[in-house]
Amino acid sequence: MIDNSAAFETAGYGRYPVSHLPLRIETGPESLRLVWDDGRESEFHYLWLRDNCPCASCVSTLTREQLFEICDVSLSIQPSEARLDDDYLTIQWLGDGHSSRFHPGWLRTHCYSEQARAERQWQPEIWDKAAIEVCLPKYDYADMMQDDAVLLRWLRKLRDCGISLLQNTDTRPGTLQQVAERISFIRETNFGTLFDVRSKPDANTAAYTTLRLPLHTDLPTRELQPGLQFLHCLENDASGGESILVDGFRIAEHMREEYPDDFAALSRLPMDFYNKDRNSDYRFRGPALVLDGQGTVIEVRFANFLRGPLDVPADQVVRHYRAYSTFIRLTREPRFQFEYRLVPGDLLVFDNRRVLHARRAFDLQQGQRHLQGCYVDRDELLSRIRVLERSL
Ligand code: OGA
Ligand code: ZN
Ligand code: ZN
């Protein structure tokens, strides 16, 4: 019987709990089929199994990286024997006689049947005003800093909802760095490691004025837009300056249903985004809606004030402007907008490649407004979640 504490023995640091056991093997010409105790079936191709052999000559025990290369065996590789031995799938290969042993938890986790692949597919929790007003994920700063279980809950919510509010955060400048480093490296940019959002006489971006900021993502001017954006409120006695957040995935979903031609144009026609300063000149060209191979929207890239002149074929110019106007009009619809006034100690964190943010204009006659911001890439968030999941 499998001992779950032995779950680390397969290549890599993953944990593979054994929730089901394989009962029998049916072998075919190119693949075998494992039948599990809950009736599920997993087809594994011989090539795939040979490629994933976890033995010490196929995977380095030091780096946990693969040494074996598939071109060193025949594409029609076959087992001379495949059996279940102590619930492990054990294979002896024809030809070189190599043998491979596969942990059942690992096999179940990596099953690539249609059903298993669908179950593994990440699904965002998409929101509009009504939904987020009820379920805005809120966490306490001290709890999160002290307790890895709270950290993990916060990060999973951030991944799935794309937004969260950390409350009662210490308002000493620089605290944000410690919070961000609870996740991982900060993404440094030409605006600094931490940046101060307040009205500055020598403002090099609209954020550093008292002006209204329309809904946008930060740094669409970069090949990789920062994943998480942090806005930590240190002081907010100004009148105005309320924050507005919109789930870009929700707008995209609505556009796809109601304005399919506009949706197609925004996902196909590139836009140019510019940010010019005395010593930097960043530009990126890409569509506002980024789709994956299945047509799912995986990213929104959007800031009206950071655009360069449109550069598309002449017969697409009006097409583009129609789609772009539709998108902006939708972001302005109150039913999609979550409005919130930050109070000192609030730390708003959101997925900058999904959630658009804005602020109303503010007036400093009543008092100061000072936020600190920074970015952490999505990769860092996901990596931190996986590492926490190994032990929690
Ligand atoms: C920014 C920004 C919002 C605010 O700095 O990118 O959008 O509330 N700031 O000042
Ligand atoms: Zn091997
Ligand atoms: Zn911004």
C-alpha cells in the first residue's frame, strides 16, 4: 500500500496524494490504458511514459531536470512487460531493457484524458459591480504577514478573482516592499521599485497629477505588462480620488456576446502604446484583447493616455475606432464598475493584466493624497502558490 509520505519520491518537488489506485492495465499498440478503482480510465502513450520515466538516469537527482531525450528511442517504442507492482505502474522496455516505475498519484495527477484536462483547466471568477460588492476578498495585513495559511488563501483569491483588499496595513512608507516580498521579487521599472503616487510638479505620467485617470492597465507599453499591481494608501484627505475597478474579462465576455465584430477587431488589430521620458522611450505594439489558442481572453492591454498613433491598414482604421469606442463605453457602464475610496492602511492588489483601474480627479485643498505602488509578475504569484501548496 502506498504511503503518502513517500509522495515526493517521483521526479520534481510536487506532492501527489494517492486518492485512487489503478486496478488493471490494458495494453494496446501505441498506448496502455490504466483502469482506476473509481472506474476512470487513463490512456498513456508509450512515448509519453518513456519520456516521463523518473529514474535517476532519466532525471537528475540533483537538479530534478530531465536528462533523457526522446529521440534516443524509437518512435514506436513498446514495453516487453507492463504490470502493477505495489500499485506502481512498472514497465520494462523492449530494445534497451530500460525499466520505469510510475507512482500512482503522479499518474493520476498527469492523466490527459479529456475529462481530466477539463478538470485541470483554471477558471477565473469573473465579476461585475453587483458581484464584487458582495464578495470582494478582504484580508488582514497582520494575519497575512504572520500566517502562511492566510497568505495562501489571499494569493489563491487574487489569482482567481484578480482583485483583493488587504486592510489595516502599516502606513509607514516602505511597508509595501515587505508585503510584496511575502510573495516574491518586485518587478522594478523606470518608475522605481516602489513608486510614490502623488501630485508632483515634474510629473512624467498622468498618475502623478491630480487629474482623472480613465480605466487602464499599467505599462501596456511593455512586452510583458506587470502581473500584480499594488496600491497602498498612506494618506487620503484630498477630496475626490476614488478608485474604480473593472474586470476586463467581464467586459471582453460582454463584447464577445453583444458586439462580436468589435471583439474580433480588438483581438486582432494591433495598437501602439508609448511612454516617452527624458531617458527612456518604451513602446509596444499588440492587441487590446489577447486570446489563447482556444480563443479564451487571457489578457487585457489598455490605456488611452499611453497610445501612439494608430498604425493599421487604411481600410481597418474606422473598424478599429468603432471597436475601441465600444470598449471604452462599456468600461464606463456603472454595472461593471466597482467604486471604492481607499483609506489609509488599505492595500489594493489586483491583476494588472486583467483588471482595469481608474481614479477620479482629486483636489488637494482639503488635504494630501499619497499612495505607494509596485508590481510583482504573475509568474511569481503562481510559483508562490505552488510552493505554499506543497506544505499546507
Ligand atoms: C497608477 C494609478 C491610481 C490612483 O499609479 O497607475 O493608476 O488612485 N493610480 O492614484
Ligand atoms: Zn529512466
Ligand atoms: Zn495605473
